[in-house]
Amino acid sequence: MSKKELGLAVLLIVIGGFTAILNPLFLSSVNLLNMANLIGLFGVFSIGQGLIIITGGIDLSVGSMFALLGVILVDLLVNYELPWPLAVLIIIGAGTTLGLLHGLLVTRLRLQPFVVTLCGLLIYRGIARYYTADSTMGFGYAGDIDTITWLASGRSFGIPNPFLFLVVVAAVMGVVLHRTVFGRYLYAVGRNDEAARHSGINADAVITGAYLLGGGLAGLATVLLVFYTSSVSPSSFGNFYELYAIAAAVLGGCSLRGGEGSILGIVLGTVLLQILQNLVNILGIPSSLNFAVMGGVILLGVIADQQLGRRKQKAQLQRSQALAAAE
Amino acid sequence: MQPLLELTGIGKTYPGVRALDGVSLHLDRGEVLGLIGENGAGKSTLMKILGGVVPPSEGRIRIGGMEYPHLGVATATRAGLAFVHQELNLFDNLDVAANILFGREPLRGGPLRLLDRRAAHERVRPILARLGADFSPDTPVAELSIAQRQLVEIARALAAEARIIILDEPTSSLTLSETARLLTLVKELRAAGVGLIYITHRLGEIVDCADRVVCLRDGRLVGALRREEIEHAAMIRLMIGRELRALYTPPAQPPGEGGLEAAGLVTGAFPGRALDLHIRPGEILGMAGLVGAGRTSLARTLFGIDPPLAGTIRLDGRPLAIRSPKDAVAAGIYLVPEDRKRAGLVLEMPIVENVTLASAPNYARMGLMHRAAEWKASETQRAGLRIKAPSSATRANTLSGGNQQKVVLGKWLSMAPRVILFDEPTRGIDVGAKGEIYGLMRALADRGVAILMISSDMEEVLGVSDRIVVMHEGRISGGLERAGFSEQAVLRLAIGHGEPARAEAAQA
């Protein structure tokens, strides 16, 4: 655990403790389980967003992707009556394909990630609304979806399944990012793609890989989110979720310049965001202030992080200079 | 007569580091003062103090008899100081005139304070003419070459009608003819009564234009030379505090067969020109030429960054298709790039991750990095190359230029080099570390590695190479064997005057 993550964890405990003192209901099992569920839902796609941010990119399209993939998922299950494993596989595959498309547009045509995924945000939302004629899609009397409903929104050992999904995704992605060659390349390309290319690394493939993983995780998140709300209204489903994901990643230590961040940090960032949301409710703060509280805390976090980073850099510089001078 | 600029007992202490200690110097009207010293000697700190960027910890600054306790950037400019920086500080989204007159734009329209573009161009045109610039005031800076941008920097100092001009490595990216023009200009300015401080690693220019030389070492003034004392050996002795031993070390054995052979190679930079090149194992092949002669494009092509338009590349006789750096690295052809901060290193990463960047899969088991093995490899390189850092966990951006270059080398030495292409391997590196880099190159050659050394530093090309080839406008204009090495021969080929027939005979 790095100092950055430790700081974030301490902040979590302080804010959590504070809230618990003001309103003990914060620690009630109902509230904790509810939060765990939301952390699971948001954490899965925040990790995908984080991977993309580490390459120096960004994905603004995830919220709209949820709407588009969400209506397709309901359609596949209700109208086409596909068996659920197949439907889920199609959705994750479709998410991966969209991610691949974004990656290719960014690396082959050298388009800016912001622009590519902003267009995605507009296009996917538009198609979702057109496809459903803007009407909400629900499961109604759909056939055999009990298993997937339980899997995506039920509980195991008393813990919400989305949270368990997040634990698995975080563990796998943690190994991928922090232990594999691909992960090493991801950081190198995010920090300095020129030097990475000069070391024989196929930087385009690495970047595309991050978008691909991000898309796949967005597909998985779609399934969880659809069964959480159990209906999809194409004009509002997933609105702003890309911003929650970016906020979680940035809070968790990812720099939008690329090359920085960790899976643990992103998960902690997601947890902090959900605690803040919950705190607004539970402390009776007017819910209209919700966004303002979130924005304020992110701003403070980023400022603190930057000041600490500068001090650390300075100390290291002095150490090497002192050593060089001693020669 | 009162000196134009007088520094007395200037000291600067950063936490834990004494950057400058009791530096006193003066500059008179119509004088060129050469300032030399290795990297880290304190030259840039001194310049920052003069420019008003950082305040001195102690000491006095007098300009034209006036004492300035706190020299800010604006005060320095008002006092008549101007800088020509090594790193270009230009706005490349503006045109030439706007850059030259930045902060002093002619206005019209009274209270509206509109920019008067025509007056600006009128004012800039004679300055450009004086510099012999081949571009007009309304050219966007983005369209200029690095050398042309350097001229814009100089024009800026002229436009400010500065009394004191400080030139910090002004020729590092200029061609020979542009350098000659700059030196003429320096002499003109001196005749007009301007005081100049000339900082450079290129000692020949100091010999050419300086009236006096002062040398900094470890933050102290270690000596001064009068006009008649200025010569290479004396300056090097001052800079490093000892005699520099002869550069050239002969190879342990004659060059072997095979190596890298390029035939009919056409690079993207010069689509009409084909060239042949042979780098033999065990030799250091020096490559000289003017800036823009196509040397860097050739290196980039051989390394697969800009794939060739035509031609064949053979390694030890076997044909090789190099379409990307990945192919080159797999074949054992490595590039130590000119711009090490941008292309050689990931500055924010620790030494260990930089060393294993190109060979990460070798330290992985089933896709998972084996950190202990990686660390061991990096520590081996750190010890072998004598990289001055507390440990392999030190981040690359805290190292000096020479140590950064060693990390780049460590990356390639930890693998299996067959051919290493060095592009300006010692640019911006101090004299002591230069010697180490040359020693490493020789050791590699003696292990049978074929080495190409692209360099604009004549002393280096003549002093380190076993053989020299010279490029001119995208082709090889000739080659020289060690016996035929001379500055004149290299220059003649560099400006395209060598007879190709004789040059080829020399190369064979």
C-alpha cells in the first residue's frame, strides 16, 4: 500500500467515523449492505476507466454505453428469449468491441480520446433512445431470468453479489496492472509513449488493450446495473456515470496526464465517493448539495496529493544531488 | 571606468546543497566573457540569479553602478539584461515579429491599445536582416527549424537593445555557417559596446570570440584566463581540475566480418537518395555531418521507427526486415536516441523499470513480472556503469544528464546487443562523464558489438572513432580511415566538397 492509498484509507475512516458519530444509522447493516452494493456497481467500471486514464486517455462514453447495451440486454432476454448466459456474453462482447473501436480510433487515426469518446457518448445515447422509441424497457413477464437476477443483484453469504464481483475484478485487474508485463507497459506508455516505442514496445497495442478491457468491464457493469434497476429508461440510464468513474479514478490517485494510479486507489476512490453520497442522505444535508460536496472533496484531495507529491520529488532530488556532489 | 556588471561574493544555498559559493566577477562594456564549467558546476544557478528568477542567498549585484538587492525578472530586463537560452522559450503559435517584440508590442488606436502589426514588422525586419535570417517577420514560429528559432531568440535580445546579453549554449543546434554568423554578430555587438557573457561546451567558440574566460567548478570560481592564455587544454584543465587523457583508445582486435550492412537504403527524410552503410563488429564508426544532413533519420530508419522506403538491411549476412523498433530490438539493434529525456527514458519511473523496459518479458514467468530478478539485473547495471544514485529505486528524473544516459545504456547492456546506434551520445553531458561513456563504447566494441556514433562534436568524432563516414544532404559523402582524420577533411565532406570516388576508395 503506497502512502497515497494509505492517506485515502485514513480519510475514509475519518469521514466514516465522523458520519457514524453524527448518525449511528450509518453503521447499520442495512445501510452498509446498501453501500456495498453501490460500491460494487460503480467500482467495476471505475476500474475500467482507471486503466484508460493510466494510458493518458479518458472514456466519456461509458454512461451512454450502459443505456445502449442495457436496452439490448433487455431486448435479448425479453423479446428474443435468448438463454441468459448467451445474452450476458453478447453484452460483454459488445462492450469489448466498442472499447476496441475506441482504441483503434485513438491509436490508428490518432484522434484525441476525449473527442472519440465524447462522440461515443452522443451516438450510443441517441441510438438507445431511437431503438426503444424513448420508452422504458422492463423485464415484465420475461422467461427464465431468475438465476441471472440472483447472480447480478442477489446476495451470497449475506454480501451483495455486485460487491463480490468487484472484489474478483479488482483482484484480477490488480494482478494485470501491477504484476504483468502488460501492466508495466501500460504505465510506461502512459508516462512516455515515445520512450516506450523506442524500447520496442508496441504502444498502440497496449493503448488499444486498455480500451478493450475498459469496454469489457463496462459490458459487465451494464449487466449488474440493469438488474439493479430492473428496467432501462434509455434517456436517463447511466447518465453522468462516466463522471463518477473519472472522479473515483482521480480521487484514487490516477493522473489525467497518464502513467499514474493503482487498482486499490481506484477502489478506495469509489468507496469514498459512495460514502460521500450516503453521508449527504444520512446527515440530512439537502440532496441538492450532493454534487457540491463531491466536487469539494475531490478538489481538496487532489490539492493535498499534489502538495505531498511535490515535497517527495524534492527530497529525492536532493538525495541524488548530495550523492553526486559527494563523489 | 565602472564595470557594466559586477557581482561580489554571490552565494546560493538550496536545502542540503551549496550551489554557489562566493562568486565574484565583472563584465566591462565591449567585452566578451566566456563562462565555462561542467554540468552541475553552478552556471545555470548563476544565470538564474542574473535573470532574476531566483534570489541569491548572499552577495551583491551591481549593474551599471546601480546596486540591486532583489533582482526580479522585470528589473533585470529594465536594467538592460537579455538572455538567449539554450532551451528555446518561444511561442510557436505566434509569428516571428510577435515573439521578438513580446512585451514591447507597438500599439495604435490610443486607449484601445490595438496591436500595430505593420509597425512591428517594420521594426523587426532590419534586425532579421542583420542576423542574415532567411525568413520574414510574419512567418509563424511553428514553421521554423530549430536553428532559425535560435536566431529569433537572438533577435529578441537585439530588439530589447540590451546592454548585457547572456548567451547560454547559443550554438547547440546551429549549423556551421550559422555558428560562424553568430560569432561575427557577437564581435559586432562587442564593437558596439555591449557586454556579453558566452556560455558553451564548445570550447572552440570561446577561443574564437572570448576576451576573457572564467571557470566555475562545484559552485566556486576556480580560475580565469586572459585573452592570450585561452586554449583548449588550459580550459579543460580548469573545468575538470586535471589533464584530460587522450581520447582515443585503439580497439583490442581488428574489426570482424558481418555486422550491419545497409544497401540502397532510402529514408523518408530524403526520398530521392539511396545510401550504403557498413558497421563492422568491434569498431566504432563515427558519423559526422551538418544538422539536417539526415543522420538522425538514418538511425531512426535502421531502428525501425521510420521504416525504409527501399533498400535491404543485413545483419551478419542475413537479410533482416525491420518494420518497427520491436523488430530491431529482437535482432539486437539498439538505439541510444539524441533526445534521451523524451525518447530514451521514462523519467518518472525508477532506474530498475527503465533498465528492464525493453526486456520486461525476460523477467516474467507466465506473464507475471519477477521483481527480484529485475532488481538484480538493474543493480548489476548500476554497479557496472557506475550510475550515481542511492539505489535502483531512484527515479530517473532526479539523475544528472550523464547518469541518465548511463541508465539508457543499462537498458541495452542488460540485453544482447549486436549493433548499438548512438545519436549524439554525450550532448549536454559534462566532461568527466563523457570520458566514461567513451570508455563504455570502446568496451562494447571490444566485446564484438558494432557501434555507430552520430556526433556533431568534432573533437568527439575525431577522438573516439575508428573510422568516420560523413553525411551530406541525405547521402554518404565520404569516409575516412584513422590515418586520414582531420577537421578539414571532415568539414569538406560535410559541406559536400569531397570527391565521392576518392572517398569511397578510402572507405573500402
